[in-house]
Amino acid sequence: MADTPLAKSRTRPVYRNIGFGELSNYRLPIPGIASIAHRVTGIALFVAMLFLLALLQMSLKSEAGFEMFRAVIWGNILGKLVLVGLLFALIFHMIAGFRHLIQDGNKWLELSSARSTAFASFAVSAVLTALIVWRLC
């Protein structure tokens, strides 16, 4: 029994958790960045929806509310940048969601295709956002 190959002990790799001080040295691959960005954009869209609905309600109550809405959003460069950021978040979240659905079907799981689709989801989102902003301005 002791002579079987299973009885021999091998040194196994040790995987430990990353400490807070080691986070700056850790490089997350692009598929991991895309996955985390998908989650972050989902949270950002949910939180922003609360504020956007409050702004919508304010704009629909009265003419003064609508003028305040216009001043906050259209009259302010920061308001426009926030809307463009939310537009990018919406488009990226949708594209990355389709990517995750396809990966749930056991496609694009190889490292090369996971990298290329993650990069493509960022690139397509940026291009579509730029096209929509260009068309609206």
C-alpha cells in the first residue's frame, strides 16, 4: 500500500489571500476588470436611477421645477458629464451582460477569447457612447 503512487506526498502550491498592502502589486487581467466593471456599473445605474427619478419628478411638478432641472443638467458641464458617464455605464452594462450570458453557455471561456471579448466590450461601449453623444450634440 505504501508503494502506490498515490501514497507519495507532493508539495502542493499554497494559495493565500491577498493582503491590503499587496493590492497595489496585483495586476487583475482584463476579463476580471470587465467583470468587476460590470458589477460596478450595475450598482451605479441603480443608485443613479434614484436621483434621476427625483429629477424627473421635480421637472414634472411645475415650470419652475423644469427650469431648475434644465439648469442642473443642461446648463452645467458637470451635469452633462454625469449623464455621459451614465450613458457609458448603461451601454457597457448591457454589452457586458450579453458577454456574461454567452459565457454562461460555455462559449468564449478560453483565455484568448475572454481577453478579446472583454477588451471589445470596453471598446464597443466607448464607440457607441461617443456616437450617441455626437448625434445628440
